Amino acid sequence: MTALNPTLAAAPSRLLTRSDYQTLALSALGGTLEFYDFVIYVFFAAVIGGLFFPVDMPDWLRQLQTFGIFAAGYLARPVGGIIIAHFGDKLGRKRMFSLSIFLMAMPTLVIGLLPTYASIGVAAPLLLLAMRVLQGAAIGGEMPGAWVFVAEHVPAKHYGLAVGTLTAGITGGILLGSLVAIGLNHQYSPEEVSGFAWRLPFILGGVFGMVSVYLRRFLHETPVFQELAERRQVAAELPVKTVLREHRAACVLVGLLTWVLSAAIVVVVLITPNYLQKVHHLPATLALEANAVATLMLTLGCVLVGWANDRFGTRPVMLVGFAGLLLSSALFYTSLPGTPSSLVWHYGLTGLFVGIIAIVPIVGVRAFPAPVRFTGLSFAYNMAYAIFGGLTPIILTTWLQKDVLAPAYYVGALAALGFALGWLPMSRRGFVAR
């Protein structure tokens, strides 16, 4: 169970069963709907900023505070992640996997019903902040839980593909959010979006969340946790204490990889649509349509990375993937604004290479032994995302005041870091995940 094995070949080798496909499908669909709830905020950041802050506030300051509330969701991730992961290692993966999505759905619904600054003054942004904190706590347990849950279900030879496919499902939540935003901008005028239509995606997200809670009733506990419980190897002490004492190197590796992941997702996918509108003055509809193409390519890229990991190994995939992200993002940002056609092509290519983020859970799940796997991955991933994912929007908003190519420099530097991490032995080896 805990022997080191670079290729996971020592784990049981079998074909994917109908139960495996059901687990993967339900987990991916639930991840899609929950991540939609978390990211839909950013697609309406400009509208939210105008409604939840004073109208006489400078635009750059309003934007900074709007993204600051967005960042608060990331800062809350470690607390929620550690608590949910603690009980996931103690009581089972399935229970916490279902709880996290319920904790996401309710705040999303509330955001859609919140009164604005014009109605209740400063209480409006404070309530918005509180809901984002609750969302962050929920997502902190969801993503590591989903990766561990699926990794411990599937056969070893399909480990990468399964984790990559699940990651694609989670990023599909971004695509769903982008498509909803496009639909609303086509259906309603800017005045109608600011008046009432911005609320619809959040209310819809609350409904999505409840559907996911229901769907996860049909999942079963992971075989790995069941075996641990039968052998009484479930973590006896606080799992996070074991992680900090015995697995610090794994925490550093996963933390650095998460920094790279946060740069790719937060900058390229979440912030760039607003960047295209504010800095390059592109129409909202064009920016969102190009983003939808990039996110679709990201989703396909995650599956491709998972398949390639099983076929060629982790190191070659990391080297090719991160090099491609560096080059494609440089081409994209330096060619803006370009033509509508070049915008879509370059953004789509960059989105495909952003799919290398699927390597993060592939490396991260097997970096920790089964008794503390959920806690280890959750702690390292969420602490890093809280720091880097939370600060990135604020750093870029400030940096953009001096240099319009700030996103290119930031993503390029982190892609280079990912390339360097690909040479570490720990990146391609670890504990058997299944």
C-alpha cells in the first residue's frame, strides 16, 4: 500500500469496470457544477464591482476591491480543506465529498439574492465577502477530495487518465460559467445585466449544487479507505501533524506545482476576459467567446495530459506541457489585441497547454501515503492556492498599472518553474495510489 513505486505497476492491474465509469462520471459532473459555483463570480466581476461598491469610487480601486473579495475565497480554502480532509481521513472519503458540495451551493444561492450597496450600504460588500469565504472553505475540501476519491477507485494503469478526466470535469465548471455569461450577454442588454440578470447564474448555481448533492448519494466509499479501516490503519493522530512531521518535502513539491496551476487558471482563464475588456478594450461578447474556446481546449488538454502520463510517463509530459505553456502564453499576450480570428486561435492554443495543470493532482495524490493522503494533498494544495491564487489577482491588477504584459511575464515565469520541477525524482514517483 505504501511501497515506493515510480510507475504504480505494483498496484492491481485491471480494466475499467462499469462501477469505475459511474464513479468517474458522477465525480466529474459534481466537480463541474461545484466549480461553476466558485468561478461564476469572476465572469461578472465588473458588474458586481459597480453594484456592491460606491459609484464615486475610482474604477481601478473598485476593481481591486472586487478581486480582493474574489481572492478571499482562496484565502479561506486551507481552513475548509484541512477540516474536511481531517474527517475524510478519519471517517471516510465519501461523506466529506458529499458535504463539500452542499457547503458550496448555499452561499452561491445567497449571493444571487443579496441586496446591493444602493440598498444597504457597506453591509452589501461585507455580506458578499462572507459568502465568498464560505465558498472558499467548501472548494478547499472538494478538489483534493475528488482527486483522492477517484484515484483510489480506478486501476493503476488508468490512474493518469482518470485523474486527468476528473480535472477536465472540474475545469468544465469554468466552461459552463463562460457559456452562461455569454448567453446572458447575448440575451440581455448591459443595463438589464446590471439590473437583475447578473443574479440568474448564482441562483442557477445553487440549484446545480443541490443536484450534485443528490447525485453523490450513488457513490461508494473508496476501496483503499475501506481496506485501511479493516486493517485499522486509519490515521491515529491528527493527520496534519503526521504530514508536517514526515512529509514536508511532498508538501513543498505540491505547493510549488499548485503555484504554477494557480497562475495558469487564475491569470489565463479567469482574469484574462476582464483584462481583454479593460486593457485592450475588446467587446465583452468577443472576450467571453474566446475564453470559452480556451476553456474548452483546457478541458480537452487535461484529458490528453492524463492519457499521456499513463502512456509516456510523468517527466516527459511535464517538460513538454510546461514548455508549451510558456511559449503559447507568450505568443498570446504579445499579439493582443490582434484580430478576432487570431485572438481565438492563440487563446485556444494557450488553453490547450493550460491542460498541463492535470499533472498537479497526478503527482500530488501519490506524493502522500493512503492514511494521510487526503489531508496531505489538501493541506499542501490549499495553503499554496490561498497564498498564490489569492494574491495573484491583486498583484496583477497593481502590476498592470505599469506594464500591460504583466500576465505574460507572470505565467511565463511560473511555466518555467513547472518545467524545472519536472526534473525532480519525486515528481515521477510516490506512494501507490490504488
